[in-house]
Amino acid sequence: MELSMHKDSKQMDSSKYVRYTPEQVEALERVYTDCPKPSSLRRQQLIRECPILSNIEPKQIKVWFQNRRCREKQRKESSRLQTVNRKLSAMNKLLMEENDRLQKQVSQFVYENGYMRTQLQNASVATTDNSCESVVTSGQHQQNPTTQHPQRDANNPAGLLAIAEETLAEFLSKATGTAVDWVQMLGMKPGPDSIGIVAVSHNCSGVAARACGLVSLEPTKVSEILKDRPSWYRDCRCLEILTVLPTGNGGTIELIYMQTYAPTTLASARDFWTLRYTTGLEDGSLVICERSLTPSTGGPAGPSAPNFVRANMLPSGYLIRPCDGGGSIIHIVDHIDLDAWSVPEVLRPLYESSKILAQKMTIAALRHLRQIAQEMSGEIVYGGGRQPSVLRAFSQRLSRGFNDAVNGFSDDGWSLMSSDGVEDVTILINSSPSKLLGSHVNSTLLSTLGGGVLCAKASMLLQNVPPALLVRFLREHRSEWADSGVDAYSATSLKANPYAVPAARIGGFPSSQVILPLAHTIEHEEFLEVIRLEGHGFAQDDTGFSRDMYLLQLCSGVDENAAGACAQLVFAPIDESFGDDAPLLPSGFRVIPLDPKTDASAGSRTLDLASALEGPGGARPTGETASNGYNLRSVLTIAFQFTFENHLRDNVAAMARQYVRSVVASVQRVAMAIAPSRLSLHAGPKPPPGSPEAITLARWICRSYRFHTGVELLRADSQAGDSLLKLLWNHSDAIMCCSLKANVSPIFTFANQAGLDMLETTLFALQDIMLDKILDEGGRKILCSEFAKIMQQGFAYLPAGVCVSSMGRPISYEQAIAWKVLNEEDTDHCLAFMFMNWSFL
């Protein structure tokens, strides 16, 4: 018996060194390409059908496939390491350049400090201040171009080229020099997978932001994407290139008129009249720089539009340098003056914050480039069979439709409807909805019946409520503020024969919400999803029936650590077909943070923004002083859109006004409930810890795994509950728990981040997924056969297999472990699974 076993092992070892003919290797490669999964019945069938492989032992074939898979993994890992090494080399070069710039800035500060000391020492001796006047005069002379150059001729290309070259020099001094004092934003640290180095201006005119990063795109492609500003800058309403002039050095000069949306309902939108200069540098770099044309700079006068305030773009742009081994190093500078003094004082921080500018423009440009690069390389694959460009188009349409509703431009057909005497909710109507809905059945139907689109909107000031926390709550707890009757009425706009609903049915029908992930950006700062509202219905002639409703939803800005990020939740009803050209009528919420102030009221209540506009800075309640500490403030904007028929316009307007007031009241209750206590505000902001239940469950999972298997689940030095939960949450393998009840199909109750990514769901929607729904037939049979062993022994190893996500995408995993999770009384609490080395097929 021993000799036989020894002989078998020697045969196994010798099989590793079998030499195959080229024809056999080619046949094995074909089989591997057709069926890469090791436990595939299809692979066994292909081997049997191939005569040239009939004289090879199955053990030898198995070893060949194992070696082939190892070689493939090694190639992928080698390619990944080479890519990371190139990124690190480029990032190191970028850091060295940034270090040189900072050294120049330090030298400049030292020189200015010495100069000021000399001036102060000579001040007691000097009897006049002529030297200071000369300094100020020279400084003014340098900053005022009109003293250096005569007025440029509007029809003279040479004059425009002079402006362009001047813009180029000033932009480069900001991008790579010390023309602006840059302060790095918190949390923006460099690395191979980071967004880049991001900084904001300190003590300069207007607001400015600067970013340096690396993207895997060629400079010409980067230039093409960045020039298409409406595709990535969500606040851009339109961009028209009115004039294009070639230059002698191979560059181009463009005269551009751009309109941008206002972020709230209580401020005017901005427009820009700029010159954009594209040219190449001697080192092979590509530069796109831009600045506003004003009477002081010279150049032709630009167009104007009513209800827009002309903003000033100071020299800004993009420096794109080719990177060794492919890709580009990008320097971005955004520097604008939004004329903050033209807005109410309470809103002024929105126009004076460099952090908000950095999030909306600078970082948005870098993120869009990285997203396009990964989509082009095939690193990102979305479910549902839709192309990434189609999903991006949905996100842009939702954002644009919401911006149109918030701004209500008259050239889009919006007009103000008379109010009911209380100005807290503004009602606008649009009788030309084709501009908003496109040429779909809905707009044709409304034109035939006579009707349009109605928008009810309001803005309010929130205090002591983090925007990300509020939007996350509104997303996950829709039933706390939404009315199912109004949802049902909104859904009828997608039908060929919408029901005539004169008013909202307060209370509506009972419903539950299921979130179905659709797509997300690289850093998960924005995600697109479909919301299924189950049990919704609409009563016609008081005969109720129940049906599901669907919403397409865009959520962004839910990261509480992102400084200056705008949090937004926008949704629109869709039908079951959900075509690529489906009409969208977006509604939703936008919360924009205001910089902390020490002179504002520190109360934790929610205030109507209109009351804050009555006086300068807002009225301070009696007894409140600045010693109450800083006040975390933000502006909430709400807009809801509905279709209407002309004979029901007044009824729909009354319903919309009532509904928005109801939503405002609900948001006020939510804001006060989730607002941190005043004591925690004085102690400084800190990330919210995990719930006690989650910390306890993490401890039970790890303790039970160690008890059953004898090894540690997590390699942690600290056994503190909070850190244990964090390590479990960030574990690379998918870990999830499901209920363990007799005669009841197991339902998932917890999953770490990898588990949620694998299932393509969220913590909120996890409880709607059953274990047997994600396992294939083979997986269910194996689990049933091993279940008794799990209950007796406490754990079991499950072989490699295939399961499916909540979106129906197949997933392969190399091995899985199932174990019982015991509570403090050592009784069965739930069943835990860990899927190792999983990947989408």
C-alpha cells in the first residue's frame, strides 16, 4: 500500500515535466481559452472531443492547466506592477517639480520678509513715504495691462495673439511657478491611485484651485476631453465658440461665450466671455489657457444675456505633458472672480470658496479624465449591457434637468406663476416642455391635450447638519419624506394616457424601496442607480391597484471627508423599458456647504433662508453670541417637477406647493434629528463611529472564525471593536452574513465593502437578497450537502464555483468558507461566508 502511494506520487511529480508537442499545446490553449474555469464540465467535454489529447493522462492535463493559470496570473501581476511602477515614476517626477516650486516659494517669502524688515527699520529715519508710493505704483503698473499695452483692436489678430501670449505666461506662472500662494487641500495626498495633488489659493483676488495628476491618456486625447467642458463640468449650461483664429506657431485662438448655472434659487447665473489659446511648448507639452476679455485686457466685446451676471476668468488653463511609457501629466489651474458682492451676504461663501471651485471644476476634470481612461482600457465593465457612455449620458441629463429646474431660464420657456401670498415656495410653469423632455411621446401628448411642465422649488439654510449625512439619509430613507401618491402621479407622465390627478394623496399607499446599483465613478463619489418602489399604486375612480414604480437616481457628494463637496440627490421616474432615450423629468435635493463662520447663530434648528436675507448677515436671536463656537452651515435647494394639463394647472400647482412644503417640514425634522450635539461641535468634527450593533457583530464574526478554524480572520494588533470593524469592512475578500432560521430561506443581513461590491448592492438593499438566489445550481447542491457539517463542526470549506450578483452578473470564486457565528451565549446567531479571490466573468 505504501509502495503504491509512493509510485502514484512519483507519477504526479513526473507529470510536471512532460514535454508536449506543439499541436498538443495548441489544443490545450484552445480548451483553456474556451473554458478558463477549472471545474467546468464544458472543459472536460472539449478534452474528450480532442483526439490529440487522448494519450495524455488527466492528471497531466490538470497540472498543465494549473501551470497555465499560474503563468497567466504572473503575466497580469507583472503588467500591473509595471503600470504601478510607471505611475510611481511619473508621480515622483511630479513631486520633485512640486518640491522645487515650494522651495522657490519659500525663497520668495524669505526675500519678502527681509525686505519688509528693512522697510520697517528705515521707517523711523524716513520722513516721507515716497518709496512706498513708488512700490505701490510699480505694483499697480504690473497688474494693469492697460498701462503696458494700448487698447487692442477688436479686428486685429496680432492684438489677440498678444493677449494670448500674455495669458500663457501668467497661466504658467500659476501652474508651475509662485504667482499664487497655494495651500494643499486636506485628504488630497499623492500616490499611484490618488486623484493627484490638489491645492487652493490663499489671499489672492477671486477664488483659485490647482491640481496636478497623472492619467493614462495621450495629450491630444486629454486636450479634446478638457475642451469639451459641458461633458464634465456639470454647472456649464452652454459653451459657444464664436471665432476660431489660427496662429503662426501652429496654435489656435478661440473666442468663447459660456453660461453657467446658479447653484441655488436665490442667486443669478454667471456667464463668461473668454479667449482660449491652444499651443505647444518646446518640450513637447500642450497648453490650453484661457482668460476673460474685458475693457482692461482689450479685445472685442462679447455677447450678453438677461438675468446673467458677467464673471471674470483670470488666466487659467491646462498644461499637458507626455509621460514616459504613455499617458500624460496634467497641471490644471482654475482662477475666477464670480462677483461675490452681487449676491446676498448669507450666500456669499458659495462664491468666495476656493474649495467649492476645486470640487466643481478642478477635481471634476481630473476625475472625468481618469474615468474615461479606465473605460477605454476596459478596466470598468458595467452590468445591464449598457455602454459607459450611455450611463454617463443619463447622469448628465439628470444633472442638467435639475439645474434647468432650479434656474428656470426664460429662454427655456419658464415663466413665474402667481403665488398664494406666501413666498416660501416658487412655482414656475413651462408650456414648451419639448426643450426639457426632447421629442418623445410625452411632449407630443402634452401639446395635443394642452399642458406643460410645472416646477415647485425652495431654498433654505441648514445649520449643524453635514450635507453628506443629510443626503445619505434622504437616499436610504425615502419613506421619511416622500409621498407615494405624488410618486404615482409623477409616474403617469410616462404613460400614453396619464390619469388626471388634481391633488396629492397624502399618505398614499404602503411601499418599500429597493436600490439597484447601475454604475458608479472610480472613487464612488457619484453613483447612478435604479430605485424600485414596491407596492406603489394609483387609484383611478377610487379603485386601487398595486404596481411597482421605478426611478432613475443620481447621488453624489456623500463622502463626509471631501472638503467643499456639494451633496446631491436627483431622481426621475422611468418606465420598465428604460430605453437609452427615455424622457427624464428630474427632481431632487442639493446641499452645498458654507464655510464655517464664528459670527453666526449657533442654534441647531433649521432656518428658512428667506429670513436670513432680511438683514445684513441675518438676525441674531437674543442672548446668542459669537462665543457659541463656529456654525456648520449649508444651503439646501429643493426642486420638484410635474407635468400638467391646462384644465388642471391650478390644481397641480396647489398640489406641488403643498407637497414641497411637506417635504421641507420633513427635511427640517430629519435635520434636527441627525444634527450633532453642540458639545460635539465644540470638540471638533470627527468621523461617525460604527453602530454598537455593527461593532458587536464584527467581534462575533472574528471570534467565531477563530473558535471554529483555529486561525485568525484578521491580522490585527488591536482588538478594539471600532478598529476590528474597520479591518473587517476593508478586508479584501467578500465577507457576508445571512440569517439562520428554520424553514426560512436565508437572507443577507451584513456584508463588508468587498461583499457589497461582489453583490453589486448597498447595505440598505442587502436585506432584499436571499442566499439561494445568488448561488447557481451546483453551489446550492454543495451547500446543502455541507450544511450538516457546518452545523456540527461549525465550519466547512466550499470548492471553487460560480454565483451571480444582484444585477445578474456571473461571479467566479476560487474558494469559500462558511461558518456559524456565535453570540455571547454561544448560541447560533447567523451564518457567515467568505468568498476568496472572486471576480466578474
